[in-house]
Amino acid sequence: KNLNRDGWKTKTIDITFEKSTGPEGMLAALDRVCNEASQAIVDGYSFIILSDRNISAGRMAISALIACGAVHHHLVARQERTRIGIILETGEAREVHHHCLLVGYGADAINPYLAFESVWQALQDGLLDKKYFPNSTSIVAAYKKGVAKSMLKVMAKMGISTLQSYKGAQIFEAVGLADEIIERCFVGTTSRVQGVDFAIMFEEMKQRHEIGYPVRDQHQVAVLPNPGDFHWRRGGDGHMWTRRRSPTCRSPRAPTARTRTGNSPTMRIPNPRGAQRCAG
């Protein structure tokens, strides 16, 4: 982060902004980040680090993907992209798909510091077997290896064999993003379904921010809510396997209701003669 060796220097760019400034402040911060990236090239820096470390109760962070995509396309439009590398220092990147998106939209390297701290905490709390992960170094190495192998698997499915070919390739389709976001941050990405614009995005970011920094003490939570991204959760996101209280396709002539006799459940079998009489 503080590299200054053999002519290689890094400049850290803060991607947070004052929460009170609203959507206008977010867009102004995005403009500032892009301009600072161009100025870093003029000043002779080799890498820029887009960091959300300064997040606090009064400061919100621009989405890492929004910031990365905006800076990437800003530099491409100015024909400056090959003159500097983009590094993300973010607490948002946790899953393999997060890393794939960031690299696919121009990131050269990622420091998922919150993911590292989470696995460290899990190790200290005894949630992981110390036989396989004796120290923090081993668990971080396992996390990095898992992410790297999973990214290789994603690349292989797309017929891509090198990370250089995957970086900035934008082999994604946006669902539910308005054109103003696509044209600013994800230029050239297919988006056939409109949806969230910058104003709505700010409100969603604000809701997530207030979970971590609640305005009122009664909103303090011991465990963060599970939105049901992977498994069904009551009140969470819907899935193809979401439980529903809907009638099943059962014939009234062949009921499958279960009755219990003693401790062993038995199936109630319909009377075939009765079914014939009903049919007649």
C-alpha cells in the first residue's frame, strides 16, 4: 500500500463520501475519484488503490464495483488505462462472484480485508478446525487458494485460459440496472431490463450502512440479518426452491394424507371400487 521502490509508487484514493450529502454527494465523489486517478498518472504513480477504509458512521462508501468500473472506463475514454494499475481495498469483496466482477471490470488486484478479518475471527472463535488451520496465515492462504481456483473454474467455463484475457472483458449481462449506471460505470454491458438508478442505489447503500452504524440504540443487532442469498430464509429473497403454501397436483380420488397409528405413519389408500362408483 505504501510502495515506493524502483520507481513504482502507489496512491490511495478514498472512495467514501459524507452520508449527509445524499445521491449528489455520491456522484460528486465518483467524479472526484476519477479525476484523482487521472492526476495520479500525471504525478507518476504506478498504481492507484481505491479504498473504503475510511467508512464511518458519517461516511458511506461507494460500491467497490461502481468505483472500479467508473475509473476503468474513465481512463479508457482518456486513453490512459494502460498507464496505471487499479487495486481495490474493499470490505465488499467476499465471494468468488465479487472477485470475478471486479476483475472483469478492470481491477488488477483486490485486497478483501474484511473477508480476511472474518476468517481470522472464525478461527479465534473455534468455528474452524485448528488441525487444518493452525494459524491466521494458513486460513488466509486457504481462502486465497479457494478464490483463485474458483475463478479459474469460471474462466474455464467461458473458454478463457488466462487472467489477462478475463480482466476487463466484461462478460456479464446486467439485470435491473438503469442506463445511467451502465453508461457511467459498465459501458458496453448488455442491460435489457431497466431498474435501479443512482438515486435508488444510494437509498439501498444507506440502508446497508445503517445496519452497521445504526442511528438509534434500539436498532443495534448482535447478528447481521441473513437476506437469504443462498438458502431460503423467511422474509428473504425468493428462490426457485422457495417454500410455498400452494395446493399440489393431487387427485381427489387418491388422497395421500398421512394418518398415524401408534408410532408408525401409514398411508391412507383409497378404495378402488369407490373411485369407480364416483367415475360412473
